[in-house]
Amino acid sequence: MFWQFFQDALFAAIAAIGFAAISRPPRRAYLFCAVIAAAGHSVRFMLMHSAGGGWHIVPATAAASVVIGILAVLVSPKTKVPAEAYLYPALLPMIPGVYAYRTFGALVMCLYNGGEASFSHYFYLFASNGLTCFFILLVMVVGATVPIFMMKKISFQATRHNSSL
């Protein structure tokens, strides 16, 4: 279990650095993007694989997104980089690509299968995967932006200058 936890955190950190490189933040932001992504993804991993059955991916992603949002807001004033520069690269490794792929695969199978039983089966897969994908994306957005608005005073200090004009 420890090895899987470590792999999950490591790959999330590597992906976050890659996503951060696309938006070209200051160099000092890369390490924090990696750490925040690893922390958030690890929270989701631990919640989903905890003893007693674990959480479903949607609430686990919501909790991880809130953790990512809080960490991004807390780090941003210290490094003078906006919280969004940490937030988005850290969230991107949690995009539900498998669910999106399965959604469109099931949609194609719905269109190509003529029988009612197979259509119903593939439509069920389409709806199930599509709703899961949609709600994962929704809780990612809401969970990550709530800390920014709840901690307004901290989150907007990163780009403010103290001038007495």
C-alpha cells in the first residue's frame, strides 16, 4: 500500500510540473505545484483506498480539491505567485480521463448496436460514466475555488504591493 501511495504522489507531481510548464509560471512555482499536486492526489488516493471500503471517487475528489485550494492559497503570498498558478496544474492530474473515454466509447456502442438489450446496456454505461465524469469535474472546480473565496484576504495578497501613495 505504501508503494502505491508513493507512486500516486510521484506521478501526480510529475504531471503537475508538466502542466505547469505549459502556462510558464516563475521557476520558483514548479516545486510548489508538484508538492501541492502530490498532497491533493494523495488525499484522494487515501480516501478511496482507506480501510472499511473507501470513498467513492466523487467525494474523494471534492476533499482533495479543497486541500489543493487551501494549500495554493496559503503558499501564494509567501512566494508572490497567484494561487491559480499553483491551483490549476495541481488539479489537472485528477481530470477523469478514463471516465470520459468510457463515456464516449459507450455512446459509440449505443449508436452501432441495434438491439434493445445491448442499447440499454451501453446507454447505462454512457450515463453512468458520463455522470461520474461530470460530477468529478464539478467538484474539482467548486472544491478548488471555495478556499480562494473563503480566504480572500490571504489569496489576493500575492499580487498586491504595499505602497503608501
